[in-house]
Amino acid sequence: MSTPGFRKLAIVGLGLLGGSVAAAARSRGLVQEVVGAARRPGPLAWALEAGLVDAVATPAEAVVGADLVVLGTPVGSMGRVVSDIASSLAPGCLVTDVGSVKASVVELLPGLLPAGVEFVGSHPMAGSHLRGPEHARADLFVGASVVVTPRTGQDPEPIARIEAFWRALGARVTRRSPAAHDEEVAWVSHLPHLVAFAFADALRSAPTRVGELAGGGFRDFTRIAQSDAELWGEILSLNGKALSGPLNHFSASLASLARVLEEGDSESLERLLQTARQRLAEVASSASASGCDGAAEVKSPGSAGPQVAGPRTGTHENRDD
């Protein structure tokens, strides 16, 4: 496996994902220096004390001399952040991100960068409904899928270096166009979040004591509805166009189930459920074949490198903390 060959890593936005990138890069010795930046001082102080980063600074100061910059901010603020740091970026620097929506980012950010600085979009399919660097972990990306979304006709060398960086963190890298990424992620991430939020909202009509009967299935289904509302409102809005098709298909499936229930047609209901199980198995098999279900390598507290408690799960969330 080729090595990415970066010296200084600057991470702007030390939330769960940004903090995990810092922890993973340091624990694996991939860079000589990691500098963090965020909009609030609390997470910065915590990250420095925990050893996630070597130093903290303002975004414009953090990227000085960096040959790799990772944007860990909400997607909607990336344009502003890049505009703020652009004059501090040196030729040869590569910029990537961990955002959940790609088409708008890949269209906007390259035009904000100075000559000699390349942007290559990335999206790690890993994370948690939890937020903040205190939930970061050095093994978060082990076995996880990271989608890299280059522009059409982009120079292959920076793409290869970004892909090598993620592989060095233990990830399985796949490549998509920005539009294809947004369409597919709408199905496997954004729609599930939307449905979980909708179900949680419907609980307003549930009996008062219904929570006393909730078991593992309820917790599994609703966990992602605990995600940050402001962040996910932005993600769903930014990917609204790609999300409309999956949402319409889901609505049609739900309507079909409601109809056979109302009609008392148990045979049709069973057929619908069996078809659903088969399709889920096909998707799960595809994910398994590509390695997207790989288990994380959990380091013991005595192992080398920063180790911060926190779950590695199938969802992904990020916030500039």
C-alpha cells in the first residue's frame, strides 16, 4: 500500500470525524504534526489535552505550512471557511473534507482555492449520533467505507494521494462522481435518518407510558433520530433534490403496506415483507462484498497512540465543535 507522504495535517472542525482523523493519523504515525482549529475554544482545549492534536490555532493560522487540510465543518459553512483560509494555503497543499453532501461542495470549493492547491472531496461512511472530539477514536475508519468524489478530468495524482491517506487510516476507499455519491447516500443514509426523525415525531401521538415497553428494536431504529437536528436539517436540505426520489419510493412502499393492512390481506402483506427482506439481503450482501461492514480494530488503553472512547457505527455525523 502506498503511503500518502504528508508532513503537516491541519483539521478545521474538530468534531467527531475531524477528531477521529486527528487521532488516527497520530496513532499511525502518518504525519509529523497535527494542528486543529474550531469555532469554539472548549473542544480545542479538550483535543489538545487529550493528545488528539499537537497544537491548536485559528483556521487561517492552522493551515500555514500544511500540506493536507481536512475540513470537518458542516457542509454549509465550508465555502466561508475555505474563503477565510485560502490566502494561508501554500502551493502543493491538498484539501479534502468529510461532508455528507458532495455535488455542491465539489462545485464550489475548487474555485475558492489559490493556484497550486487542489480539492478532492471525501466522505467517510462512519461515525455516530454523538458529537464532539471527546467521542473521537483512532480506529473509527478501520474497515469503514470512504467515498472519494473527484471532479471530471481532475489530475489523478492528488486523487491518488487522498485515497492513499484514507487507506492508511484503515478505510476501504471507493470512488464516485459527486452526483452519484449524493444519489446513493440519499438511499443508505439520508432517507433512513429522515424516516427515523419522522417516526420520532409521530411518537407525539403515542400513549404516555409507551416508553416503558420499548426494547432493543425500538432503540436500534430510533438511535439516529437522536442526531443533531441543526446539522441534519442542513444535510437533508442540501441533498433535497437527490433525496426526493428515494422519499417518493419509500412513501409508495409505506402506502402499499398500509393498504394491505387496511384490507386485512395477510397473504399480500407476507409477500411484501418477504420481498423487502430479499432486497435488504441483496443490499447487505453488496455492502459485505465491498467491505463496508468491516469491524473496527479496537485498541486497548495501553496501545500506542491516542485512544478516545466512543462508538463506531454505521451512520456518520460531523459538526465543527
